[in-house]
Amino acid sequence: MIEGILIGLTTALTLQNILMVMVGCFFGTIIGMLPGLGPMTAIALMIPITYGFDPATGLILMAGVYYGAVFGGSTSSILLNAPGVPGTVATSFDGYPMAQQGKAGKALAIAAWSSFAGGTLSAIYLLFMAPSLSKVSLSFRSPDYFALMILGLTAIAAFSSKGQFLKAMMMVVLGLMLASVGQDSLSDITRFTFDNMNLTDGISFVLVVMATFAMSEALTIILKRNDPTSAAKQVSLTELGSIKINKEERSKMYKTIPRSSIIGFLIGVLPGAGATIASFLAYGMERNVVNDEEKEKFGKGSVNGLSAPETANNAACSGSFVPMLTLGIPGSGTTAVMLGALLGFGVQPGPRLYMTNPEIFWSIIMSMYIGMVILLILNLPLIPYIARILAVPKNYLIPLILFFSVTGIYVMSFNNFDIYLMIGIAVVATFLRLYDFPMPPLILAFVLGGLMEENLRRSLLLSNGSWEFLWDRTLTLCILLTTILIVVWHFYKSIIRK
Amino acid sequence: MNINTTKIISLLFFIFSAFYLYTAYQIQVFAFDENAPFNARTFPIYLGYAGLFFSGLKIILPEPNTIKVDHKNLEYKKTAILIVIAIIYGATILKVGYFLTTSLFLFSSYYFLGERRWVLMFLLSFPFVAAFMYLLHGVLDIYLRDPFLKSIGVMG
């Protein structure tokens, strides 16, 4: 392994490759900040450029773009409450309230340090655990995935405050219903399209996230303009605040980062799970681990609540490289794009990658760490400038948010129908938000809907229609018991409170 | 049972779930798939029942914290205008083109939100959109359809 590390360092530390990581991080941050343009778009845009380089350099550039875009996505989550990618949705739960309290600089600094720590720790985990973790991820079967998704959705109950469990569950179901629109993945039978061709491919994730977060946020701000409570928020939004993290906040982060990085990395290793589940689970776990006083701060600008998903989503990014590099199975949509690029280079990922192209395998792992350092060096000093987006008056900021939302959908589909659909969903979401129906459960359910159906389909077909698959395997049973424990604990706590 | 807006929303969700469930049962599956353990309508049927279950519970169970919204303080008029402008923007963006519609959308939105600093309004619409278009189209090579700019010979 030492030899591998040295090979990796030799490749990653060449001037050209360091430059590639820097360029990748910089452009990734800018693209990731634009709502609607996430890491997948950023990496896809980079593929033609990377073909001009050798495979290791090309992948190093893409890895830099990936991390940069994830960090950029967090920035728009914190400043605009407009997560460009599902992995940064959980960041907005506490990042945005913190920005509203005039601590935007601090929120971005916490996100930057947490991302750095999460990425660094997971790069270390990857270094030592890649071979054995690939075996663990191979042992996951469809019932385990299905149970894991149920667990992820139930964990949302932990996000909703007192008395909102049923509202959150209704939003989960609504998210799954929206995800079921379009062609069935196996039989190609169209569902809930009402003979409208525009719905045949289903509703895109970017559309739903733009509608329920960015657009509905903008409409809510306008709607509540005369509300005395929201007026206070508007004033505080113009205060940028310091980027310094005090001792108390640091001590909170020291506890949160290690546990969230482990969750993030382990979830990232599972093919298909990725940064979204990791960030939601880390957020849910953190909320359950902290004391009651800190728990009350969740959703209102908690340091733990911001640090946990930020650490986990970056750790999951590194984790998702494990199945891609060792098994040839992408761990996320983004690594799927990178897998395509690798195949384009004529490199076949899999267990033999260690032997046939060790310089690629190890240089990617080494460049991850270098990428994290560069991302921190580039972005921390720029935070005060990035945060100035908040100083834009509401009269300008709201049309700009709407403009970014519509542009995101327009460049994706060139279709009027998608724009109308987005406006329609945004209006409904704005109304639901007025009555405290939480939107994050809807988003997570929407993202997981397709995967959940796929894994339920496989499980039921393999068990010939019997639901015994839920307790046949120890792993599935353990995950399900954890889910039940969360629900029971939630109800127990509600009864105790009453 | 106290009737409030949350209960009414839950009732609407209940009706929506019932409609969803009815539509799920209407999904046409292949004849050989009809009695399979899982087909295209299985998951939607479960979802329909889940929707009925959770919204039904929300309707029946007492509300611990009633959400009260003061409608007098809400800016319905401005919100509605903004939505209408966004719909017009969506309707014209393909036919007229990205640059002109986006610039006009931004300019009119600033105006209806009460902004009257004309120079700033102009700078943050037409030149801003032009710069953004250059970033997307020129630098990132993302295609942007624009019949208007094409007709005046600015875009190829």
C-alpha cells in the first residue's frame, strides 16, 4: 500500500495535476453555486476537455470539479435556500436560518471546514478500507436497500418538530407520488401522464427542487413581506457577519465531524445511496445524539445541524468512489458520469484496476485529499465576497431567484410545459409552507422514489410476492428494527412532552 | 373535532390520494404481468393507500399546535402579479428568445416589487442577462435558443 500511496503522490503532485485540481475546484464552486447546475452537469461539461489529458489527469480534474460543485451547492443552499443538488438539501435546514440571523459568513465557514474535515477523513478511510468495504457493499441485496430507504424516509420524522410527524409523512407520500409519474422503469408502461407526452419521462428532480425550495421560498418572502416576523428576517439578511468560528462552536464540530464522516463514508460506499441519504441520515442522527437544548436549535441555525450534513455529503463523495473504482459500479449519479469518462479513456474499473492501472487508482485517492486542501484555501478567503450575494435587496434578489429557477429548467428541457409545471408546484408548495408542511421530506422521497420501487420490485419478485424478505436476512431485519425504533421513540417523546 | 386549514389541506390530500389510487388501479399492465407479484401498478397502489392512511390520521387526530396565518398581512396581490409575470415569461421564452424575455421579466419584476432606481434596474436586467448568457453559451457551451438575437444577427 505504501508503494501505491507514493505512486499516487508522485502523480497527483505534478504541477499540471495540482493546477487541474485548482481549476476544477474553482469552476466546480461557481457552477455548483448556480441553482440547477450541480456536479453532474459540471462533470459532464468537463468530459470533452478531459479527453485532451491522460486518464489520471482527466479524473483528477473531474474529482476537483465534483468537490467544488458540492461545496458550491452548499453555498447556494445556505445563502438562497436553493439547493442545486439533493446532497445539499439538508445543509439548508440550518445553514439558511443561520444566514437569516446575519451569520452567513459563519455558516459558510462551518460548511467549508466541515466539508474539508469530512472529505479528509473519508480520504483516509478510503485509503485503508477500500478493499474490505467493497466486499461489504457487495453483500447488500435489494431487501436491504429497500429497508435502508424506508429508514432514510422515516428519519425525516426526526427533522420535523413537535406535532409534524404526520405532515412530514404526508409530504413523503406526495414526493413518492410525484416520483411515480412517467414510464415504469421495467415495463415502460406510462403512469399518471394523462396522455401528456411531456410527462412520459417523469418530472425532473431539478424542477421539483427548484419549485419547492427556490421558487416557493421567493414567493413566500413576497407573500410575507408585511409580516412583522419576516420583516425582521429581511433586515438581518443584509448583515454578513464574521467568518470566525468561536471555541464553543469548534468544540461542537469536533464531536459532530467524526461520527458524520463515518456515516457519510459508509453510506457513500453503497451503490446508489450517495450523498443525499448520507446527509439526511447524518442530520437525523445528529439531532438524536445531541442534548435537548441543542435539539431545539435544529432547523433554526444549529452548528451541529449544519456541520453534520456538510461533513457527511463530502465523506459520501469519497465513499462513492469505492464501488466505482473497485467494482465498476457507480455509487452515485455523478460517479456514473465519471465511470463513463473512465470507459472513454479505455480504462475498465474493477478489482483489477489496482494491478493494471495503479497510478490511476492511487492518484485519484491522493488528489481527493489535495483537492480538499485546495478547496479550503480557495474558498475560505473568498467567503466574505461570496456571502455578499445576501446584501442584494429583496426587490432584486427575488426576481433573480425566480430567474435562476426558470433558467435551470429552461436549459435542461427547452420546454414551456416544465416551466408551467414548476410554477404550479411552487404555488402549491408556497401554500403548504404557510401551514408548516415541511418540504425536505418531499424532496428526499422524490429522489428515492424510483430506487425504492426498483428494490421493492426485485425483493417481491425474488420472494414470489411474499413480504417475508423483510425479516429473512439479518441485515434487513436490523435496518427495519432501527426504523421501528425511530418511530416508537418519536411517539414516546411526543407522549412524554404532552 | 376542530376544523382548521390544516384539516382542510389534509382532507384535500385525502381526496387527492383517493383519486391517485383510482388512477393507479386504472394503469394498464401487460396480460402476462396481471397476476405477477409486482407490476407497474403495485407501488402506486401502496402509495395511494399510504396517502389515505396518513391524511386520514391527520384529519381524525386532534391538532396539537394549530397554525394561525394572518391573511391581512399577506401580500397576495404582489405574489399573484409575480406568478403571472413568471407564467408570461415561461410562455414567451421559447418563441421570443432567452435574452429579451429574461431581461423584460427581470425589469418588470423589479418594477412590480416597488423598485424605482431605473439605472440599477436596467443594469441588473439587460447587461446582466447578456453577461449570464455569455457565461452559459460562450464559456460553458450550453445551448440557448434565441430567435430574437438570431433575427438581428447577434447569435448564429
